[in-house]
Amino acid sequence: MSNATPTNTLPTVVLVHGAFAESASWNGVIADLDRRGYRSVAVANPLRGLAQDAAYLRSVIDSIDGPVVVAGHSYGGSVMGEAADGAANVTALVYIASFHLDAGESTGELAAKYPGGELGPALAPRPFPADDGSIGSDLYIEPGEFRRVFAADVEPDVTALMAATQRPIAAAALEDKATKAAWRTIPSWALITTQDLAIPADSMRFMAERAGSHTTEIDASHAVSVSRPAAVADIIDAAARATVR
């Protein structure tokens, strides 16, 4: 969370990371938004399951006074679309190399809709004890593959840290089906990363076009919030200013 004092017109920006990332992946974006006068909240996405992750995000959104713009990266977009539905204070959704799920769709389904994704073979499952007493499967990106498939335009020393601090996602979360689609009622923006090996650009284009999102394309990897934070801040700022109440 930044310490900037918000203006009377600018919304609070809620930032939602996806799988294999964590809240610090937004650091460069937060610094840029801070200079523009925004207050930012980077949520620690649990990555345990779509319903529970969305419920947690919604609790954060509901705790904020005034208008909110929500930006989600990767699976964070899936969570955002579920959580923001019906949230009266959310003025805009910003999908950053992300998923716009419709009701009945899963993150894994949309990731595989078009060819070009290379993330799957780079994943390593590890067992973990689930809340119901069963054994779940957490997914990590193999460290040796992390930079190539996730952050090819980020400096090697930074990607080494990102690989070491990556947050795993429960495999079941990628199979969970959305029950809501906030983009149907809330204006949306999308940043499409054309060098993305985690979500094919054609998948992102399909989802953004279907949602009627205001779309920008950028020559960047999936880790665009780290490699191109100013471009990410630009599209968030555009969404915020276009929907000022």
C-alpha cells in the first residue's frame, strides 16, 4: 500500500497478482501511480481457488471508501471478474496480460483456447494438505524455465529472485469455473502482451474483444508489470480518468 494522499477525484487502485507472482510484482507500477497521485493497494491473492480468492478480494474492495479501479494480472483477472461483480464502488476493470472469464469458463480453458502457450510443460506439481483434509496439488514454475516462459524481458538477476519468491497456485483453481463476469456491467481496459508465452496473445485478444475492452498491445513478456511498469500505470490511469465520477 502506498502512502500517497489521494486527491478528491482519483480512485483507489486495487492491484491483484496472479499465479507464480506476489504483491511485490506491482512495486514499479505502484511507484508510478504514487507519482500521479493515486493510492494503491496490492492484494495478497491467496491462489487457493476461484471462489475463495474472489471472496477475499471482494472483502478488500468492500473495505475501501470511495471509487475503486481494480487491475488484475494473469489469473488475477479471473479473480477480479468474479469478485467485482455487483461492487457499486468499482468504476473500471483493467486486465493486465490477463483473463476475462465468462460464467461457466475456467482459467485453464481460456489459456488453452489458442496455440502458443508454453507454460504448462514448465510447471512442477507439489502436494499440499488442503483445508478439507485431502491432498491438493500446488503448481510452481521450474526455476530454470521461469525467465523463458514468464519474464523473458526482465533482467536475469531479477527473474532469479522472482523464481525464488514465486507464489504457487492450487491446480484446482485453474479448473474452477467462473459464476460471474463483472466485465459485462463494468467498463474494462486490457493490456495485451504480444511476446507472452504464458497466455497466448490471441487468447487475450479474443477475451478483450468479447468484453468490449479498450485494448492496448505491447511488445512484452507475461511479467509486464515488472518489465514495463510505466505502460501498466498508463493504462490504469487511462481507465481511472475515463470513469471518474
